[in-house]
Amino acid sequence: PGPLAITALRTQAALSRMRGDLDEAERAQREALAQLEAGQNQFDLAVARAELAGILSDRGNRTQARALLAKALPVMRASVRETEINRIEAESLARTLGG
């Protein structure tokens, strides 16, 4: 699967999350993440991890969400400025989840 399929899965996950269907959101995001892990784009992988962390946080799984952010944030911090929207959202979630 190529970038378009991955984008479709991430969009599906985001829409499902907005609808409150966290089971479907997690399923689609995990599928997108698995496809990204096979590739070389570390920034997209970090963003997808942060997106999954948000879904897991919504489900009350703060420990797993924090673990994903611990992998995602160093890549995001090294790759983009603090004003980039994905990084802003990941940093905000990290503050919400605490240590």
C-alpha cells in the first residue's frame, strides 16, 4: 500500500474518533501505523504514533499513550519547529498525560 492508502486510513481513524467510534479509530490508525513502520519516513511515523496516542488517551489507556509519545516527540522535535500543528497537538497531549 502506498501513501494514499495510508492517508485514507489515518483520515478514517480521525473521522471515527470524531464520531466517538474509538474501536474503529484505533483499528484504522494501527493499520496505518503498521504500514508506516515498513517505510522510511520517520516524521510521518512519529505523527501517526502521536495520533494513536490521542486515540488511546481517549480510551483511558494513558500508559500506552505516553509510551507512543515517548517515541514520537523526539523525532518531531528534531524535525519541525514548535509551531507545526502535529507537534503542537502532540506536545499538548504530552502535557495533559503528564509523566
